[in-house]
Amino acid sequence: MSEKLAIEKGTAEGFLALYNQHFSTDFQIVEMSDAPDARCVDSMGNTLNLEITTTEDRPGDIKALLGRSSSRSLEALRAHLDRVARGNELPQFSSLSDEVSDNLVERCT
């Protein structure tokens, strides 16, 4: 199984566990594919298709999430806070701005 497929399958399984608990349903993955990423069916025959994506609040976040960059490491974040404290940089916020939804729309189109 490719890394991409393993990430998508794990994400779909985690999502379904929460979704099923919250909505008292029993959806299960019946197929992993390219579009949608996960095809799910419940015991009543209802379908739920999932498209899995990773968003970036800032360029490079996905690489850092996958362990391919140290841009979000504790050391990098401390260095950023030092630059902010000196007035050399503005604070960076994650998942708090319209940029996040803009990035999501861009990735899905």
C-alpha cells in the first residue's frame, strides 16, 4: 500500500469512527479509490463518499506533517518567537484566518 493510500485510509477510518459515534451510524469503508478516496456504506445501504485532503496554513506545513521538513519543529518555532519578540517578524497563526479556507478551495479545484 502506498504512503498516500495508507494516510487516506487511516484518515477515513478515524473520521468514520467519530462520525458513526456522533450520528449513531455504522458506515464502513468498502472501497479505496482515487475519486472519491473512500467509498463507504452502512448497514441500511446508504452511501457516504469521502475525499481526503491535507491543508496547509502556510507553505511547507504538509512536508512538516509528514516529517520531511523541520520548518514546524520546536527549534524552528522558538526561533520564530525570538524574531517576533525582537520585532523582526509578525506572529504566524494557524487555522484562524480566511487563508485556510482559501487554501482548501484551491486544493480541491
